Amino acid sequence: MSSPNSIKSSVAAISIFASAGMAAAKFAVGIAIGSLALISDALHSSVDVIATVITWLVVRVSDRPADDEHHYGHGKFESLSALFVIALLYVLAGGILVESVSRLREGAPPPTLSALPFVVLVIDIVVNFWRARALHRTARATRSQALAADALHFASDVLGSFAVIIGLALTALGYAWGDSAAAIAVAVMISILGLRLGRSTIETLLDRAPEGVAATAAAAIRAVPGVVGVERVRARVVGPTHFIDAIARVPRTYPIDRVEAIKKAAQDAVRAALGDSDLTFTAVPVARDNESVRERIMVIARNSGLAVHHVTVHDLGGRLTVGIDLEVDGEMDLSAAHDIAHGLERSIREDFGEDVEVDTHIEPLEPELPAGADAAPERVEIIKAALARFAGSGAIHDIHNVRVRDTDAGEIVNFHCRAAPSMSVIKVHENVDEIERALRRAFPTIKRVISHAEPPRA
């Protein structure tokens, strides 16, 4: 499939040859019969040739990706080229008006008529109508302002050719002013169409927000799961690309990787809604009304860069009591560790009120990559037999997948077990915890026991 850039280049290149051929034919016939209207239309077509050459050059540059000097790409080259062509058209329109008024005042002789200018003009109308439609479709498909300007030129050529035909017909009927009046009509049409395109181009260069784009992008972002709300959306267009800047609210309890997933989903949603787009997504963490006390405490600890676990919260007659296990560097002295714990407790009281009761249990942070090795198979069998003995015929059964690792801190035991699927998590935890305590009492070298309970196999 051809790229948008190659399509634009091909359409522009074809238009160059068509414009040049028709401009030359109209100019030659206009000089031959002395028709100002036909000469003006030929000059208009000549400007179209210049415009199309510029368009052909510009579209080869405008679709280049962003670089170190043009962070938003090169799309505005098309807008600049469109402004230049519009300026040429207004210069041409002014010249035609001056010459037409001068001829009307001086009473210049009417042109010599024959069937030739009418044949040329009819062919020109057919060619320009075909080119205008092709360019307009391509401009809409590729969002190219340069091709849109070209399409507008050829559309004005069609109208201009009709005006020239009417002027020549009036001249043939004996109205000497018909040719000059037709030239004035061509100039007026050039000015009106140029004004329409100039307004759109200037709005793009001034970064005017495209109508409806910001609302469409906001709706797409708001529909992304995890987005609480959208604070602001700003939109601009550079060439065919919509650049969207959005500030959205996300729950502060979400981890960073979840927020990144929301950003990616928002980018995909905006691209699906607008097509070619580039989204800058700023996530603002906010507190939700349904946050639990435990979630709020975890957020406070995370914002302080502290590792906590086993957070317990109780309500004693309207007064909160909070218990936290705080992990710090095991080599840290008690005074420094106490200061960290005190700072965390103070932050919790600032959030919940001074009457909240906070108790912090300080424990050494587990090393990130402790050295270890698998224990001997004989040792694994001894531990497995002990686990099965402690489980007995109770609620926990089928001890399996037992692993034992030797580390510098002591032995680490992992095992799986089964329990009734209807048993509550609290009951499962109590039973498994009893087995773990019995195992550590029997084997003092065991540093930690990690269990995984699961329902029976189907």
C-alpha cells in the first residue's frame, strides 16, 4: 500500500503537467484573440503551476518525522507554502482588476472571437474539475493543507473558465465590456477563494484548537479504565497529526506500572478516535472517596519511600489504632531507625488526626539478593516429613512441592498444601500459621517459612 507521502507527491506531480499545458493553451489563445479575460485566466493557471510545483516540493518535506530541530514534525511547511500561494493569488487578482478597470475606462476594442477559445475553455473546465476532485479527496485523506490549496485553485479555475465563457458570449452579442467584466469576475473569485483558504491556514499557524478535537480526545481518555477524571485537554494540528496534551486524574493507590498501562491505553484510545495523533499524558494522583484506611496508610509510607507490611487497623469506639511492620536496613542503629518510625507515625497522624494511636514494629529489611543454595535432598525429606507430621489429620493436608534453601541468614522453607475450598482465608491462615510455628520450634535453623494453600484438585 502506498504511503500518504507518496500519494500526495504523485497527485501533485500529475497536476504540474496538467496545469502547465492548460495555462500555455489559454495564454496563447488569449494573446491571439486579444481577450483580457482569457489572458487573466491563463495567468491564474500559471500561478497554479507555480503553486503545484511548490506543493510537490513541500509534501516531500512535510511528512518527515520529528527531529532534534523540529520536535512536532515538519507539517507546518505545508501551511507556509499555502500562505505563499495565497499571496501570489492576491497579487494576480490585484493586477487583473487594475487592467480590467483601465480597459473599461479607455474603451479598449473587444477580442476577435472564434470557436477556438470556447473549445479550449471547455477542455480546461473538464481537466480542472477532475484535478480539483482528485486533489480534494487526497487532501482530506492525508489532511494536507498544501493539497487543499491546490484543489481550491483548480476549483476557482473551473469557475473562472465559466466566467470567461460568459464574458466572451457577451462580447459576441455586442457588449464590448463583456471581456473586461469577465476578467473582473475572475479576480473577485480568486480573492474570495483565497480568503477562505487563508483563514484556515492562519488558524493552523496560530495553533487554533481544531473544532471538536479536544472534546473527542477528552471523551476517549475519560473512557479508559482507571482514569478518574480529565482536568484539561489542549489540542493543536501540525500537518496531518493531532498533538494532544492531557492532564488526567488517576487513583493515588495505583502503582507506577499500572499508571503506565493507563497512559498506553489512553494513547491507543485517542489514536482510535482521531487517527494520526500524538498524546502527552500527565497523570495526577488523587485520593478517592472509597479508599480504605489501610490503602491510605500504604500511600503515606510509599510517599515517604518506606517499606511496610502487615498493616492492621482497629476502630476502638471512634478512635483508630494502627499497627505497622516497618522494614529498615538491618545495619542501621536504633536511634536512626526510631527517627524514621517516628516520622512515619507523625505523617499518619497528620492525615488521620492527632488522636490516632500508631504502633510501629521495626524489623530488618530482607536483603534483596541473599546468597543461597538448594539444600540436600535428605534435608528436604526430613523437613517434608515434619510438615506432614505437624499437619496430621487436621484441616491442612497434602503437603507437597517442598523446597528448602540454605542462605547466610538461615534456612528458607517453601511448601504447598491443600484445604477445603469452603474454608475461610482466616481459618486457613490460622491452621497454616500453627504448622509454620511448630516447624520453626523443631528446627531453630529455619529463618522463614513460606506456605501456599490451595483447594483440592478437581
